Amino acid sequence: MNGNEPHPTRSGGVQLAKPLLTAEQVATLLGIPRSSVYDYARRKHEPIPSLQIGRHRRFVQDDIERWLRRQRAA
């Protein structure tokens, strides 16, 4: 690996084989405004799963996909 490629690392139970997504990327995937992604991530009932890294919020794509399946089933 050359350092620019994602490396599957296990840290605290999080698999980093895929890069973390930004709110902008999640907004594009869901077709909603970026501000809505932040609002959904902060809500108390069924929030979009996210990680707070310092002052940055990041999203794991597999978590987003699971969340969407639960929303669809509801």
C-alpha cells in the first residue's frame, strides 16, 4: 500500500476498509440538503449514525445503509 489507499485497520471495533463519509457525501447519496444530514444525526429518535471526531462529524457507509433499511421497514 502506498499510504493513499484505505487500509483495513481494526480500531475500537470500527473497520476502516472504506473511507468515512462527510455530511456532504451523505447528503448527495440521500438527495437531501447537508443541513438535514446534520439535523438527522443530532435528533434523539433514530438518528443517522455518525461519529464525532473532534469538531468533525463522519459517517460509515454500512451504518447509513442499515439505517436506511430500518427507515424503509418502518
